[in-house]
Amino acid sequence: MADGPSGLLRAFLATDVYTEKGRLRSDDLLVRERVGSELGAAAAAIRDLISNWRADRVPPSTREQPFPPAAAMEPIRRAERLVKSIEDVSVAVRGLPLLNQDKVWDRVRHVGLDELMQFDWTLVGEAVAIAADARSAVVLDALDNAALEARLHTIREVMGDRRRYIEIS
């Protein structure tokens, strides 16, 4: 394994990333897929927490109380908004522009590869952390929505920075 950011990213993704001249585009897609996969796992874990919460804490409807108590439903509403945000970010990551095969692509491939790897490293790292946090929550109200939203915000910012970098490189 090579030293430096390239070696770390290869180890993190468990593949040979950014090493061959013709693989930059496929490696770019691999990073997107890993980010999307981790975000999908996070959304699935949160949906499981919602399902368990409904089964354990939301009483069935009765004639006297046809709607569940607001206190029991509020964590579900927050979690559903979080899942929507996670899914939106996942779609946005998978829709990032590809590197074109022109002078810009050649410049990024030869000069700006370290910067591009830092963007990708951050995207993958934040997505993995979101998935780990979602999986580690035992019950729905133990989920740290603010921390997860902050990580999603970081991913959105890095996506914007990455997009601008590719456009001006």
C-alpha cells in the first residue's frame, strides 16, 4: 500500500484507487457508490428505529384517542425528516458531474489529484460516520439528529467545493 492520502483512500475503500491513468472516472464512480451505499445503510437503520419505535411506543388508535400522542410521534417526525435529508444528499452525490475528457480532466488528473482525493476522502468519511452513528443508536430518541444533520451539511459543502474545483481546474 502506498503512503499518503492515496494509500489511505485505497485502504478505506478496499480497492486500488487513483493509480492508473485511465481509471480516474471509474474511481470517481466507485467513490460515489460507496457514499451512496453508506447513506442508504444509514437511512435503512433509521427506518428500522422508526419501525421499532412505532411498535413499542405508539399506542393503537381507539375511539377515545384516534390519533397517537404528539410526544410519541415527534421523534418519528424528526427521524423521517432526517431520512429525507439523507436520501436527498445520496441522490445529489450520485449526480455529481463526471470529469470530462478534455484539458480540464487532464489537468485534474495530473496536477489536482491530491485536492480531488481530499474531497472524496471527506465525502466517504462523513458518509461512513453517518451510517455508523445511525447503526449505533439503540432507540429512536437516542439518535443524535443534530450531529447527523451537521455531517450531512459537511457533505453538501464538500460537494459544492468539489463541483467548483472541477469547473475551475
